[in-house]
Amino acid sequence: MSFSSTRVVTRNLNWFLKSGVMRPADGFWGVAERLLVVTGNEAIARVNEVFTVQTRLGPDCVVLEHRRADCVMEVAYLFDVAAEVLARPALRRVADNLLDYLFHRSGLRVTESDSPYRDLWGWSNPVHMRCRFWTDDNAWVAALALALAERGREECREVGIAAARRMREHIAAYFENRRVNGPDAPPPPNAMHGLRLNPHWLGLMTLAFAWAARADRETDYASVVREYYRIVLDGPPASDPKSRGRISGLPWTLSEYAYLSLCGSVAASVFRFDEVSRAARAAADLMVQHQQKTGHIPAEHCEAPAGAHLADLIYTQNWATLGLYHAWRVFGDDRYRLALDRSLRLLARLQDRSPEPAFRGCWRGMVDTQAGRWGGGDRYEGGQNSLYTGWTNAPIAWAFLFQAGGGSLLPPTKHTNDTNKDGRLVNTIST
């Protein structure tokens, strides 16, 4: 199948603008986490219990209205990059509005000077879980804020650095607690949620630290990054059996290796440790080995239906596509390029072509590749009837934008690792 990356992206942007996930469509009040198809949704009772802030768009679907900091930032990044690649400068105005909402109207950033979470971002506005601070969400906010700063949005730089420094404190406390009390020890006091070894959690923090090392030479990010990659390939601790591969039999689920191929490749471009590049390549190799003839990676994430014939676009296929792209950019292995092409062809073929504005141009959460349609079942945070704005649609559209314009999530300047006179690792920019 041949496809035009710019046309794929254009269709997806139109979905953001016309579906109802942004109201008003210019992003002034942010972007909802997802659109949910309610008809035939086997998880609807649990969804209604947890996600109480909803707007009905029609008889078949609702918008789950919680505004997550990471989703808003991911969509803002999409529109900012698309404005350049598609030569449509008006799209930057949507990015302007989304960032303005996030920084000045969402109330999600902690500003209290005595808080252990100062400069971190709460989970959502206006849902009651907003008081929680998650590692993955904050990693995306920090990384993309710094990426946008490199694109000329200087107001984002301080936001990214401040969040990265606070996350670095939390991950350092986590590692110290792990060294003293063992891998299954409960988290230290006031710990962020998601301080777990999964690439979905701590791995994404290393992606953010790769960007922070570019912007913040006063903070040691290298040591915590190296400590993470020394142990990540061992898999989860015994207390976390859900993170082990149910289909693959691997130490981690294929979803986690998809994340690792992305965050490891980005980290390897900055932190020149053997442990980092070895983990990134091992994860990318597994994506190649487990990719099916259709181009998909089997679904086995604990929050979504599992099956070798299922393509999971919330936790696996999206991140695997970006991971293969960045592994190819960093390591130059043509196997990654070929696997990337197969995944992009699959995603271009899957893009929704139905006439309804709520769906046209989007990617839904799961595909039954045997049936050749959206399918596989539902969970309250995953499955066929969840249409995520940030976690699915924006990152998949990034991959097509990068394909069209040659961009990436790689920090623009290479780094080396060095030590000061005390032997502590520091970040040194090589020009």
C-alpha cells in the first residue's frame, strides 16, 4: 500500500478540529483525553464509575472531558510541528491556545513552594484524581515542553527544566529506597505515582532527562539514567507479575519493549553508556522479531485486551512505531527501517474513513487483524472503543510527520558523559 504521510496527518488534524474532542475547536479550553464509543462497550459501567465528567456527542459516543496535562502537551506539539511540515502556519494558533490553557487556565501545575511536588503536573482537570502526580504524564510534559522550547517557544523552557529537576529528585529517592530495602519495597514517603521500573513509567522519565540534559547543565541526570538502564532488561520485580509478557513469555510485555525502544533510543543519543544503547537495541530487535505479517505487534498490555491477532494502538503499536523510527535514526539499522515501514503502512490503512466527524481521520484503540476491523474488546482505559487524543492519535500522527519532514524526538545537540573532580557524572554538551 502506498500512502501520503501529509494526507494522513491532515485527516487526523481534521478529526481533532471537527470531532468534538476540542470545544471550542481552537484549543482554548484544551483537549479532552478521549472520545468513547458507548454502544457495545463492555467496560462502560466501570468507565462511568471512574470518569464522571462527560459530554454526549450523539447516541453512540461521549467525550470524556478530563484535561490531562500530557494529552494537552502532546496535541500542542502535534499542531506546532504540523504547522511547519504542512506549511500551514495557522495551525500554530491551536498550539498557542492549548499551551495557554495548560499554563494559565488548567490549574494543574503545583506552585506551592513547600510542596514535594512543586513544578509537577497533576493528573487532570476537573476530575478528582487531579491531586495525583504520575511519572509518565510528567515525563511527556517535561520532554515536549523542552522540545517546543527548541522550536522557539521560550516560555516552555523553564516549565520543562523545573519538572525534570523535581522528577529527578523523586527517581533518585526511589533508587535509594530500592538499594536499601529491596526491589519489592513500598515507595518512599511523598513518592510520585508510577515510580516503577516499567519503560512506560521510569523509562519515559529517561526520555525527559535526555531533553533536560540539553537545557540544564547544572543537574546530574546521567547517573539516574545509567542506574535505570543497568537493571531494566531484568524485567519487573516479583511483586509485579502483570508486567510480564502473557503471550510473548518475555520478562516485560511487548508494550513495555515498545516504550523501551523509543525512550532507550532517545536516551542513547544523549547518554553514551553501553547499558543504554544495549537496552534500546534489544527492545527494537524484539519489535522486529515479534512484528506480524500485517505489520502489527501482538497486544498483551494489562490494561487492554490481549491476543496475538490484536493490534493495540494505545499501549503498543503507537510507541513501537516511534521506537522503530528513533532506533533507526540512532543506530542506522535497516531492519528497523523496514519494520517501521510495515507499521506505517498498517496505520495508514487503519485510519478511520467513516463519514461521521466524531471518527473520520482518527485511530481507535484496538484492531482485530483477523477480522480486518476495529475490534478485540474493551477495558476501562483501553480497547477498541477508546479514541485517545494524546496517547494514540497525536503520537501516531507524529510518526507520519517525522516521516514527511525528517523531524524526531531526538534532542538536537549530542552529549557526552563526563565526571567532575569528585567522580560524579555530569552532562557535558559536545559542540
